[in-house]
Amino acid sequence: MPGLKVVVIGGGSSYTPELIDGFIRRAAELPTAEICLVDIPDGQKKVRIVADLARRMVDKAGLATEITISFDRQAALSGADFVVTQFRVGGLDARARDERFPLPYGVLGQETTGPGGFAKALRTMPVILAICRDMAACCPDAWLINFTNPAGLITETVLKHSRIKCIGLCNVPIHMKMNIAKLLEADPHDIFIDFAGLNHLVWGRTVWHKGIDVTAGVLDKMLDGAALTMKNIPNLKWDGDFLKSLGMLPCPYHRYYYMTDDMLAEEQAAAAPGGGGTRAEVVKKVEERLFQLYQDPQLAEKPAELEKRGGAYYSDAAVSLISAIFNDKREIHTVNTSNRGAISDLPDDCVIETNCVIGKNGALPLTVGKLPPELAGLVQHVKAYEILAVEAGVRGDRGKALQALANHPLVPSVGVAKQLLADLLKINAVYLPQFRD
Amino acid sequence: MPGLKVVVIGGGSSYTPELIDGFIRRAAELPTAEICLVDIPDGQKKVRIVADLARRMVDKAGLATEITISFDRQAALSGADFVVTQFRVGGLDARARDERFPLPYGVLGQETTGPGGFAKALRTMPVILAICRDMAACCPDAWLINFTNPAGLITETVLKHSRIKCIGLCNVPIHMKMNIAKLLEADPHDIFIDFAGLNHLVWGRTVWHKGIDVTAGVLDKMLDGAALTMKNIPNLKWDGDFLKSLGMLPCPYHRYYYMTDDMLAEEQAAAAPGGGGTRAEVVKKVEERLFQLYQDPQLAEKPAELEKRGGAYYSDAAVSLISAIFNDKREIHTVNTSNRGAISDLPDDCVIETNCVIGKNGALPLTVGKLPPELAGLVQHVKAYEILAVEAGVRGDRGKALQALANHPLVPSVGVAKQLLADLLKINAVYLPQFRD
Amino acid sequence: MPGLKVVVIGGGSSYTPELIDGFIRRAAELPTAEICLVDIPDGQKKVRIVADLARRMVDKAGLATEITISFDRQAALSGADFVVTQFRVGGLDARARDERFPLPYGVLGQETTGPGGFAKALRTMPVILAICRDMAACCPDAWLINFTNPAGLITETVLKHSRIKCIGLCNVPIHMKMNIAKLLEADPHDIFIDFAGLNHLVWGRTVWHKGIDVTAGVLDKMLDGAALTMKNIPNLKWDGDFLKSLGMLPCPYHRYYYMTDDMLAEEQAAAAPGGGGTRAEVVKKVEERLFQLYQDPQLAEKPAELEKRGGAYYSDAAVSLISAIFNDKREIHTVNTSNRGAISDLPDDCVIETNCVIGKNGALPLTVGKLPPELAGLVQHVKAYEILAVEAGVRGDRGKALQALANHPLVPSVGVAKQLLADLLKINAVYLPQFRD
Amino acid sequence: MPGLKVVVIGGGSSYTPELIDGFIRRAAELPTAEICLVDIPDGQKKVRIVADLARRMVDKAGLATEITISFDRQAALSGADFVVTQFRVGGLDARARDERFPLPYGVLGQETTGPGGFAKALRTMPVILAICRDMAACCPDAWLINFTNPAGLITETVLKHSRIKCIGLCNVPIHMKMNIAKLLEADPHDIFIDFAGLNHLVWGRTVWHKGIDVTAGVLDKMLDGAALTMKNIPNLKWDGDFLKSLGMLPCPYHRYYYMTDDMLAEEQAAAAPGGGGTRAEVVKKVEERLFQLYQDPQLAEKPAELEKRGGAYYSDAAVSLISAIFNDKREIHTVNTSNRGAISDLPDDCVIETNCVIGKNGALPLTVGKLPPELAGLVQHVKAYEILAVEAGVRGDRGKALQALANHPLVPSVGVAKQLLADLLKINAVYLPQFRD
Ligand SMILES: [Mn+2]
Ligand SMILES: [Mn+2]
Ligand SMILES: [Mn+2]
Ligand SMILES: [Mn+2]
């Protein structure tokens, strides 16, 4: 067996060393002949830095994996076994704009949730569908592992509008699991969480430790808020009465829905003159520092500073997923996949984030059934927004775009939705060919 | 046939002459032997005024219908054929408090929608279930026609927690139909609207005029806002792009969801010192005037001023519904009834507002099927709140009450939900036996 | 208003005078300018006889309705408002073959149920879809009222594979209703039956008389079997224990499923030498007699003998349906229409037979919801057969045809299904262009 | 850890050495302190023989597992971790009667399918529910692993009418998987089959070999019939056209539905004087021989002859399932469990046979979604029978029992259903306390 070809779209990302590290750690089970980093010409400098570091890492590990660079996507995709998408249309500058344009309306600015996530989705849809067309031509049997945010929406776009085999991935579920293991001082392998919901809106319905339901105890420990947060989300404390009456674990991103006012205040403070800047602006500085480190010819491993970037367990989630497919492991991962009836309260053809058995034949979701009303209402409302968002973004339909925003639980009125839509179409015009007349 | 016995719970309401007028106008098809006005001892003065006026009206019409008064509910219910509930626990004072307590949190204060409606629902549930127990004992085969708001929630309470035959009624759908007929200069009998949704959250999906789909034209005419408003709802204009992309008719109450910010501003202005007061405060003055008029021994018909009270078509909806049941007409009315699969996106056992065939065997909903995402998300979110609200209010469960409020689309955060809940439990303590320890 | 144009495909049928009689009786509410009888050239003689009788009937009634004949379907369809299909591909000879070919395998031979109905459906599908294409070109807004059997399957074919507005009609429900009225000595207008199921597999779930549930009493009266039978179905007695435990009214055709063995014995006796012949063979004689009568130039009304033909209430069902549409009556008829969620246990896009509100905008099914297991199992099994039958017949797919027959509850094994399929494809080869290689 | 206590109800079964063998082979992963064989006093002799053999087997394996015998069920259940039910109410004599009483009516006689299975289910329900009551009292947290046939129906009875944690198990799926592995000359671990359906009515929808869909190839190899049969089912050949158009793998028991006529002929021939006797009669001889062998004090392993008994892979299925629970393995087994939405076409609360992730928290079904019509019709029909059968058997309701039989696809008419019911109630009267007046 000659080994796998893995193509990374957005190869010049600062996350790539994390991913390379994952392939190195699982080299025994995952024979990787080539990792091809694809990027756009503008990203040339960064991708070369990353590729050089990757080569040093591979060498140090004594592996023969070839690290290549390509600016010709179709050529790169030929013969690919797995395609990982981690690109960001418009880069961190566009993300910073996503985080700022809703604030004047008193609306959350966030990369994946709310109007910012909608803008990012609209920018990404034409590109991801172009990648799918290239894959259909060059590697129709390859698996697309999508990390590009908003991961649920983009995976739904791919599964509804192409025939490419695609699984969407986010590090939130694994993050929750690992942190709960720490909270309980337990081996992560002994923890099983009944995850169900949407990307960045996923609940842990029950936490099992060695088959015992320990949910109530975990909720108690979550109350200080620190327990289950992530680098990129303000660490606001949970309310005890609320968690207890919910009886299930929200994910860190739920704060945008459950603590909207406080999260907005945090964002507004950060975005104000003299504040720390939005998350994208912080990340830009982290990235500059990272790329300086990456250029050090002595560096042959991912630097500790990478952890600040916020992608904990990213490589673990990605490479273990790829290995589960490649080795037909039929083990359970929490991924974004087509519903197919798993959650009875949502349409069959929409994308959900849930526990799936992963093997060579893809992701088979475990049955969730009906959700309790505490979860169903919010998740159905957000999914309605997502369905409208995919329709709007794929067809370039302004009416559907207005409906999408007006139906987002975080947008307070149709009037504000109209203004947000006008702003985002204007700010992102260069990235939105589908909305040009 | 000796004629029907109709019992009106909350008989001292200023609406009662409207209802009497309806029975008079349909006397030919609805032989009513007795209309018994039931009220609490505190309402003694008002109910006597109303009863006297009702007697003069009946006399003038040359009818033999007996108008009686009772403060003994069980005695009154014995032998009843129809029971109409139009009572208001706590009266207009409690309503005024419902309209005011959310405002300091920047949340809408409204009688039926949002935290105010939740408070009203909690106050009403113990009383309506006590009425149902009395009906089960005294008139188990009688029909309960529920007007008490929030009509959907209260009807759901009755249908889930008693075996009484109940239909919930609101004048919004008939109001929309009559206004559309005016807009189109058409005979109302030639208009058919595919209504579907929840009480005060009902959409006209398609408007048919003599079998022709005229929805787009109606939407055009609605744009000036005046067209389809109601007396009790600020008359804000609809956005043209929004209505066009929605492609369906919102009801007047949808403004609370679609124009939340502007509606809140209206309310805050009205509630501020020097403003006109909240709707309840306005209505109190209207009521005072009405009761002065009612006392005029020369008055033998409903006065024109009653129209200001906001209940247009109220008697028409109520009495024509009662007649459709009594005469087994199998004609279509838009009412609140158990879903039973009519709207596929909502639970079978919840209450919806939709077109039903009405006959002696009750309300048979027409099939709605799946809703488009533009409607589904909001309606599912509100229904999740309603399901939680019924669980909370029937069992007196504070955790479910917090979940209900936190899952209401108009409540911005769990933190605000907690404060609203604390406030409403305190303000309404005397009316909430189920929440006492 | 110039009056309606009604086109009758299969106009030379012996049923046509019944239909004409219906139009005459409802002339006041249904101004019909022209009734155009369309037939194939082979049917020329019969259609002329029928048209002449129809003209005499119309004249006698003092109406101006023009009776025309056409052998050019497209020309006839131009300007049509309603198209009624009552044709029979292959005529009574083909029907007789349908009734005979399953008998040697110990399988029921019947015009609409079982392998005979399957053969008839396969013959009819190419023709009905050609009619739909002609309608799309010549009268795209006309309503297709389909009587052609198997009416449910053919209506499902039209609704799945064309865009023509179509309602399928059968006289079984009205027959049941009228007979029950007779049984109860009640006015038919006071009877309401909760029908639900499929064509020729429809149950009356509850019988209401003036709003009172009288189902149990009707079941008692049904026990002698005579009560609810039809001319064309052997009149076998129902079992009392069975009806009582079912608690719902089967339709006369249910005997093919519930009394399969006895019905088969009846058929085999009739088909044996010296027996009375199959139903088609009996009907042929009735028809000969009818056409002799029809030729009598003195005859100006439908002859009493027509009742033996088995189409009682046929014209009533048809013309009152057309009038309900034309006059936007929104009254309830029991018809075949797209499910759309009305029966939760069946696919949304399949055709069911159920109570619908009929108006100018078509048929709106009343909500049925979930069926009890006593009904669900059989109806789901038969519907699976029907779905496969439509797929098989439209695409000419032998594999699907085998699956259809093998999944029919009346076919005892795959081996027999294969033989039946081979036989029917051979016998009907001339009518099955879609199965030619 | 002191080791597990496993209680085997029906411990005197000839299958027990198979089960003991399984525990021995998995002793490393499953520390079993005690296996308690429970039986009724009548089975005393057999259970002692089996226990002695089991002790010799355990000794030979060098294990400390204690083999105990009990005739006091409650005492035996105290402290149990797993309860395995493999009892047979009425023994092989009752089974023989089940196999014979339908034959005179031309209806299949079979232990689990059709009227024979219905009789067995009715006999078993009172006993299994009594066991559940004992478990609730003595070992409420123990798992019930139900092998008692009809395994799906009995598991549904337990899950609907008790709170005991229960998984139903059958060796058909593992048998199919192992045989397919042999057919493909593949390692069973590389085979994954998308099983879905009901017990003894389960289809392999897709067969994956190392992630490649090999279903079509497997269907080709199945055509000779020998491939996937089982010891206890006549080995009739499959029809190639049928399998190809089905495109999925039937299970061996599907022959009773797909080849009803030929299977009936086989049974009638076997049951006739001079035939080989029914399966139960054959098994009785096999069992006699087995118990002779078991008494050999030199025998310390399961004898080769046991394979003739028909329970291939029985111990493998059972013990690997118990180990997956005990060790929280989260690996996939094909078991009988509550649907909960896994198969969209069936009620949420019924029992299905499908792939589940098995861990300490039980069986989580993989999502199946909607079945194609080729499967849906038959499986829905049989499930309707099963739902009625559980209602009939638990409540002792003769009306429901008649409906159950009349709705079974293998019962040709209501008339035959009535006779079958009368016969089975009479023959089994001693075992059917619930049907006594
Ligand atoms: Mn993420
Ligand atoms: Mn209202
Ligand atoms: Mn018919
Ligand atoms: Mn089995």
C-alpha cells in the first residue's frame, strides 16, 4: 500500500502544525504518503513557512510523509484520499468585520453565531461548492473533512448541493468530553456523552461514567463556568438554577443564546477604543507571533503558544476521525452529518451534530429521537435560520437572506435584520459573486 | 326542545353586551332559553349592570331568553350546554402589572405575548382547571368555549389536564378575514384563508378569493400597516421587502416578534410618566365609560363605544361557532384545538390555531402538513415555551417556569428570565397557589 | 358567463347517462354549456348511441347544454373546465381477463384489488399520463376528476407524475353513507362518517348522527351483510366478533382482504363452466341490454336497469363534487387526494381516500393523524404495493413490478408473484408499451 | 471485584452448555463468580444433568465460576447482574402443538412466525412479566437478556409493561454475518451489515466489506439458498429475479413470508404420517440424544452434536453482548430494543431488531430512517400484528387477539383467524391464565 494522500485546503493556516502533529502521532495506524498544502497565491508566504516547519516535524519523527505545496487546486486534488478544509475566505480581516458590523445595532458579533456567522457562511458557500466540483472531477471517492466555519452550515451546503462524501468537524464536543474527564478525574475513555444538536449549539444530554449517569454531578461542577469554557469564548459563569432545571450540559457557545446580554457587553467592551479588540484582532497578534516562531529553523514541533489559538484537540478530532474511516473502526465520534431521522424534531435532510459510528462507509448517526422542549424550541429556530441561510447563500437570494436573518433568534427585529443584511452585503461584496446582479 | 343554557364565566365583563347582541342576531338558528352570567362576589355590581342591560336588549328583540346571574359556579353549570369563559383573574389591575413589570428589563409587556402573557397564564391555570372539575361534575357533556387569554395556552391546559370538550377562540383570524374582504372590496364569503399557527401567532398562508390565489395582492395592500391592525395593537407599518419575501400574511400580533424593538419603544413611551398609559390603563377608562352607558335604563342595545374596547367580531366568532356546533353545520372556523398531526412540525397533543370543520362532534382540523422554515422556526420556538409554560403552571414548578421564560424568543437571556420570574411570582403571589411552598 | 365545458374521456361508457342525469339535476347550480364525449374510434358506435340519448335527456329537461362527440382528444380538451375520466383500457374483455388470470393460482381475480387491479393499473398509466400531457397543453387549469380504476393508484400516478390538478373519485364512501342513513332511517345530511384509508380500502372510523357517535349501533346492523354491500361485490356476511373488536366500519371491498378465502371460492364458482361468469362477463350482458335500451328514440331518461350496472350514486358523487369546486362550496366530500400529512402513518406524497373540504382551490384533507394498528398494518402494506406499482408502471420496470406483486397482501408468495407477472405481461402486451424492450 | 452473578431462567435447556462454553471462552474479559441455573421442579432432572456438565466444563477450563441450581426464582435473582431467559412455557410438546394446529387450515405452523408464534407469545407473556416483577423486587438494576421466543414480541412486552432493562437477542443476524464472511472468504470483522427490521424479519440492507458495498455480489452468491440458511429452517432456494429487484438480503425466516406456499408444503409433508415430524418433534430426538451425551461423566465440553440443535453462534451472541455491556465497550451488536425513532416508519415505543451501540448504559440504536416500500409494507403489517398481540396477551383480550391474528399477513381471512384463535385458546388453556373468565 503506497499510503494516503491528504489535501489540506487552507494549508497556510496557523493550525496546520497542529494537524501535522496529529498525523505524526497516529502514523502507526495511518500511513500517510503525502500531505499537500493548498492555498491561494496571496497566502504563499505563510504556506511556505508552514510547509517548512511541517517537513522538519516529519523528519524529526522519522517519517517518510512528503509535505507538498500547491496553488493549483485541481492538480492537488487528483488522487486525494482525504481533503481537509480549514480555509477562511477573506482571512482574519473579514472575520474582524463580521465581529464588528452587528455591534452598532446591539447585536452580537461572532464568527459563527448570528449575523457574523451568516456573513462568513455566505462568503464560504461559493468556494466550498467550487471545491466540491473539483473533487467530483479529480477525486470523487475522497472524503471531505470540513472544518471551515460555520461548520454545520457549510457541511449542510455540501451535502445538499453536491454528491461529495462529507463530514463536518468541530472541536467543541471533544473539548467538552476532555474537560469533563478532568472535572471528574476520570479516564476520557470511561466517559460517554449523549451529544445532540447543531454545530456550536450542541447539548450533552446525559454524561455517563462507566455506565453510570453522572450528569447532575457534572452540572454542579460546571457552575463556576471555568470548567467547560474554551479559549475563544468569554468565560461567563452559568446560573445554577438554570443548569439544574435544564438538566443537560450546554456547550460553551450556548452562552451566546443563554447570556446574550452579557456576551454582547463583553464584545462591546473589547471592541471599544482601548478594549482588547475583537477575537479576530487578538488572534491576528497570536498568529503573527506564531509565524515568527514557525520560521525558526530549529523548531521541529508545534510550539506551546499554539494552544492560545483556541484549537485544542483539533488535530486529535481530525486525525482520529480520518483514522476511524481509513481503518473502518466503527467507533463513535461526534460530528456534523445529515440527520436522516436521527433527531425526529428536525428535517431528514438537514445537518446535525451528534454521535455517529464512523467507519469506511461514513458516519451513521445514533438515534436521538424526540428532544425535550427545553432543547427543541431553540434548536428548531436556529435550524430554520440555517435552512434559509443555505437557500439564500447558494442561490444568492436576497429575500431568503432577509428571512434567514429575521428568523435568527439573536436578531431582534426585521428592521435590524434589513440593516444588517445591507451592511454585510456591502462589506463583503467582493466575496459574494452570487449576490451580484 | 326547551332551548339551550349558556353559562358565561366572567359574565360581568364589558364584552357581555357584545355577546348578548350575537345571540340576539342568531336567535333564529340558536334557541337560547337561558344565559347565566357567573361572576365572583367582587364583581357583583358590574354583573348586575350588565345583566340589566342584557335583559333590556333581549326584551327589545322580543325574545324569551332568560338572563340570570349566579355567584355559585357549580349551581350555574348544572344543565349547561355551552360554557363561555371570558374571565380575567386579577382584573385589569393585574393586566396593567403584566404590561409594566417587563419594561425595566427592556422586555415587552403585553397581555398575551411574552412574560406578561406568561404571568396571566399562570394566574389563570388553577381557575380554569377548577372550572373544568366543576363542569365534569355538573355538565360533563357541555362545550367549553374558551376566550380567556392567552387563549392557546389556556386551551392547551384544558385539553391536556381535563376531559372537558373545549375549543379556544380568538377574534384575530375573523378580524383578518373581514379586513381583507374590505381591502379587496369582496364579499367575506368569497374569501378563504389558509390559516395556521398558534393563537396570536397565526399566519394566513394563502388568501383565496373565489378560488383564485390573491395573496400577493393582499400583501401589497397590507404595506401601509393600517389595513390589518386591531384596536389593541400599535399600528406599526410592515416592511415591504419582508412581507414580499415572507409571501404569507402575518397577524397583527406578529409585530411583537417582527418589530420587537419598535413595539417596545411604543410601550415604553406609553408607560412613561405623561404617556397614555399601558393598554390596560386605557381600557380601564374605556370600561368606566362603558359601564356608565350600560346603566342608562333607556339603553337596549350595545353602544357604539363598545367597539373601542377592541373586541370586534368577538360575538360573531363566538355565537357563530356555538351555532355551528349546535346545528352540526360542518362549516369552517379558525379555532384553537388539539393538533393531532395537522401541523406535522408540532407535537400531536399541543394546541394550534387553524382552520377546522366545526360540527356537533367538535373541531376537525384541516391538514396543514409541514410548514416552511420561515414559519416553522418561530412557531416551534414559541410552542416549546408554551409546553414548558403549561408544565410549569399546572404543577407549580419553578424550574420549568424558568425554562419556559428562558426559552421565550422575546426574553433576551437566562439572567433576565430569572429576574422576570422572581418579579412575576412576587407580584402575582396571591393568585398563584400552585407556587406556594 | 358562457357556462362550463365538461369533457368526458371514455364518453361511450354505459355510465354516461347517469352522469348526464346528474348534470341535469344540478343544472341550477352548474351552468354547463357543453359536455363533450371523447372516445376512441373503436367506440364510435357506442358513443353515438350514448350522445343521442344524452341529447334527448337534455332536451327533455329544457336545457341548452350542447352534447358533442370527439375522437380528437386534444381538440376536445381545448377550453375544458372539467375533465372526467371513465375510460377502460382494453374494455370489458381486458377486465374479464384480469378477473380470470389469477384464479388458477388460487389468487383473487378482481378489477381493482390484487393482481387484476395491478394489470388494469399498468394498462391505464400510459394513457392517463398522455391525457395529462394533453391537458397541460390544452387546458392546464382544468380539473381532472378521475373515475378510472383503480382510482387511487391512477390518481397517485397523475399527482406524482404530472402537474394536473386532479381529484380521484369512487362511489364507495357515498354508498356507505347513504346505506347507513337508510339503516338508521336518518336523513343523509345528519350523518357524518370519519372516513380514512385508501380507495377500496376505506374505513368509516366513526359514524356520527346529529353529533352522536352511533358507530356501535351501525356495526350491529351491518352484521347481516346485506346492509352495506354493493352490486358488484359478492354479498358475504360479516363476522360479529370481528366487527365488534374492530369497532370501525369496513367498506364492501374489505371482504377481499378479510374474507379472502370465501371471496375466492365465490369467484372460482362463478368462473367455472356453468357458473355465472366473472363480474365483467355479467356486466357485458348488462351493457348489451343497456345499449339496446339506449337506442330507443323514445327514451329520454336513464333507464332503471342502469342501476344493475353497479354505479349507484356515481353521478351524485361526480356532479356534486364538480359543483362544490365550481361554486367554491367548501363542503366535505370523500375523495382521493394527496396525503400531505393527513394520515401520519403514510408518506406525504401518496394518495389517500379521506374526507376533504372541497372548494375552488381543490381538496383540503381533514386531519386523520395516527391510525390504530387494526387499520395501520393492512393499509401500510397495501400502500407499499401501490407505491411500487406506480414506480413499476410509469417506468416499465419489471423488477419493481415483481416487488409490487410480491408485496401485495393477497399474493401468497414470490413464486406465485412471478407467474402472475409473467401471465399479465403476456396477456396485456398490446396495452403495455412501457414494458416493451 | 467479586465477579458477576448470571442467572439463567430455563437453565435446564440443552442450549446451556453452549452458553457455558461462551462464558469460558470470554472468562478473561468477563469475571463470572456464579452462574445460577433456574428451572421449574418438573425440569429438575435435566437441570441437574446440565449443571454437572457445566461444572466439569468450568473445572476443565480452570475457572472458579460456581455453577448453582435453583427452583426458587426470587432467591436466585437476588444479587443478579445479568438474567438470561431461555425458558419455553409448555416445553417442546407445546411447540409441537404450535407447529401442528394451523396446518389443517392451510396455514403455516411455526414456533415464532404466524399463529404458532402467537400462541407461544401468549403462553410466555404472563411468565416473563412475573419474572420482571421478581427482578424489580430482587435485582432492579440487573440486565435482562431475553432469548425466549418470539424474542421481539417478548422484549416488546417487557419494555412496554415493566421497567426492567431488557435487550432481546437472536442468533439470526450474527448467523447471517458469519455466513456472509464465509461466502466472501473474509474476516468477519471486516464485514458490516446495515441490519434493520424485526426479529425473524430482519433485512441486511447493505453489506459492507472493508467499507466497500458488496451487497450485489452477496445476493448473487445467496441464490443457491444453501448459503444463508439455518439448521431449523427448510433450505428453500431464493429466486434470483426477486433478490436482485429487492437489492437487500432477506433473513432465513423471510422464507415464511416470501415462499409461504412452499414452506407450508414442506411442513405439511413433515407433519404427515410417515414424514419426519415437525421441527419440535425432530428437536425432541436431538435433545434426548444430547442429554444422553451430557450425562457422560467424561464429557467436559459441549459436544459436536449440539450444533444440530440450531443455535449456532448463540453463545457468541449472548456472551459477547453481556461483555459489551459489562465492559462498556460501545461496540455494535444487532439486538431487539425499543425503536425510539430509529426506524421512522414504525412507532417509537415498539421493539425493532437493528444495529445498536452496546455499552454499560444499554443499547443505542443506529438511525435507520425511512425504509423503502419493499421493506416498509411487510414490516409495518407484521408490527401491527405484534402491537395487537402484546395488547391481547397482556390484558387477555379476545377481541384484540382476533384482531392480531386477522391482521397477520400469513392468516388468510377473518374466518380462519377465528378458528385458529379458538383452537389455540383451547389447546393452551392451562398456560393462559389471562384468558380465563
Ligand atoms: Mn467549532
Ligand atoms: Mn385573541
Ligand atoms: Mn370505486
Ligand atoms: Mn431467533
